[in-house]
Amino acid sequence: MIKLGSPMAMFSSTIALSLLMFLVIQDQRHAWPFSRHHSLGASQTAQTHGPRPDVSRKDAAARAPIEVPEQQMEALGVRFEPVQVQPIDDPVRAVATVVADESRISHVHARIAGWVEELYVSTTGQAVRAGQPLAAIFSQELYSSQQEYLAALRRADSGPASAVLEAARTRLELLGVSRAQIERLEQTRQAQRLVTITAPRSGIVLNRGVSAGTSVDPSTVLVTLADLSYVWVIAEVAEGEAAQVRPGSVASVSFPMTQAEPFSAKVEFIYPTLTERTRTVRVRLSLNNKTGALRPGMYGSAEFKVAAREALTVARDAVVDTGTSQHVFVHTADNIIEPRTVKIGARLSDRIEVTQGLSTGDHVVTAGVFLIDSESRLRASGATGHAGHGGEAQVERADTQANNNMPAHEH
């Protein structure tokens, strides 16, 4: 028998107290051994806790018409404006970049396999003239072809010209030997150990693909040349404004870094694809660059003139854009303010074109839109509006202030 106050009794009471605390904690956590929290069926759970509200089905964009007395609208600073018909002729603006004209780029190749023994173009960016030597290449195949042509030429000197001579000459031309080099070969009667590769056009060296001693074949790009006397300008037009730009449209292109007057150019080509990263359409123009002021990679701006057209417009502040839809608040003759879904078009500096939803003569809210939108959403949700949160007292106070023509801080 355990006596009260003995160490054994104290130890037993401590264990009982710990067990009781453990059971309380497990009950709050709905954990073992209280399986009653887990054995409830779906119907019992619904009866105990009630159905969970489906927040996803709640239409946060729903709005309801509201009635606001004229004096209260004046006190709250609500202003209206009639829908206007005005000409839209704002130019389309876009970022412009200078690039090399693709039709004026040349890739220089050798038609023979061999080794580059002399390279006359040492740096990228070097200017060259048409016909200027670029590299000297040794090719065993070309050297043997020259020897065959000289042998056929000697045989032709002692007799009538044969088909062998003509075939040997054609072979040299196919290997890239120019007519001037063939004529020099006929005069000197000595095979040239090196063949010279010349520039096909005047321009700037964009890329040098070889160095002295490099082994080359017909697939090797020796030098890439670009004629920059004419350049392309690529303008990135926003996706929503691309329909206003057409081939032949006149554009004013300016490059501040050149400190020159804006250039005038016509649209030559509109690319059929959309740039996914910037959501823009590329538009190509061509500019004269005889002075060399425009350099590939230079940034500027382009303004495209568009034909003027009549359109319904409202102030930018009048449109409430939820991201999925746009709407305005229309003021009717009986002081009812009703939300109306609209479709918008061009965005101007301070106005927005409305393509659907409004007509001439409608009056839309332009000041106090946030307050009207908030009240309309509360009414649509079934609440009593701002009056249920003390708004009625505020409106009455504003109405009294308007009647007495006294500022709010004097009350």
C-alpha cells in the first residue's frame, strides 16, 4: 500500500499528470488515439463544419449599377465627360537598329585545297577595294593544272589549236584563276606557285576566318566582306500597332549618336514572323550610308506616319482594366451609373480608342472612377455598399458640406 506523500506516490502523480497533458495535446491535434476525428464521413464533416465556400467561383469582376444623387456626386468629386469622336493620326513609334544589308555581304572562298602562305588582310574592320588581294594560296592541284595548260600551249604553238588546250584553259577558270592571271601565264610561260584570292567587292571585313599557314579547302570561309554604303534599319513595331504599318509607309528614322538630321525612308519589307521575346514585328527599311555615319548595331528610333481616321475616344482614367476585360461607367439621365464592358483599340497619349460598347452621346465617369468601381463591386456582391461600413454617414456629411459650401476640416 502506497502512502500519501511517499516518493512512490509523488512519482505516480507525475506520470498521471504527464499522460493527461499528452492526451489534451493529441485531442487538439486530432491525432491518435482520438480516431473519432478521422472516422467522420463526408456528410458528418459537412454537418459539423459546414460546406467550404468556393472562392474560385466568385466573380470578382462582377459589378452592379448604382444610383448616386447629383449633390453627392459633386461632393465626392465624381466628374463626367461625353464620348468624343476625334481623328487619330498619332505616329507609330518603334526602336530601330542598324544592320548590314544582307544582299551586300560576300563570303570569300577558295575553289581549291591548299595552304594560306600570305594573308594580306590582317584585321577585322579593315576596308578593302574590289579586286584587292586578300590572300595567296599554294595548291598542288592548281600548280599541276597550270603545267598541263602550258604543255598544251606549247603543242598548239607547233600545230593547230586542239581541244586539249581549250579543256585545260576551262579547268583553270573553274579552279578560280582569273582571265588576267591566265593571260599572264601565257605571256610568261611559267606556272605560278601561288594563286591570289581577290576581293569580289569593296567593303569592310566583318570576319577573318583564316591566318597565315592555315589549311583550306573550298568549304573554308577566308574572309566575310560587307558593303556598308547602304544599310538596313530594322524597326521593332509593337504587336498591337503592326497592322497600321504597311509596305511603302513613310518613316522618319533618327539616331541621336550621329548628331545628324532624321532620315526619311520607306518600308521595304515586313517580316512574317513575330519576335516572341519582345512581342514585336520586325519592319525593314533601307538607308543611304555613303558617309559611313550609320554603323551596324547602332540604336535609334523610327516614327511611321499612319493615315488619320475618325474614332470614339475616352479619357485614359475612364477605363478600368482588370487584365481580362475593360469597362467604363456610364452616367444615365436618371443619375444611374452603370458599368459597361468595352473593347479598346489604339492607346493615345491621354485618351483611349473604344471600338465597341459606347456610342456618341454617352457620358462616362472620368474622375472618382475608383470610388464608383468599389461601390459597384460591393453592390454586386450583395453587400449594402460603403453605407454598411459607415459610408452613409460620410456621404451625408459630404452632402451637408456641399450644401453649406464649407470645407470638411471645419466640422
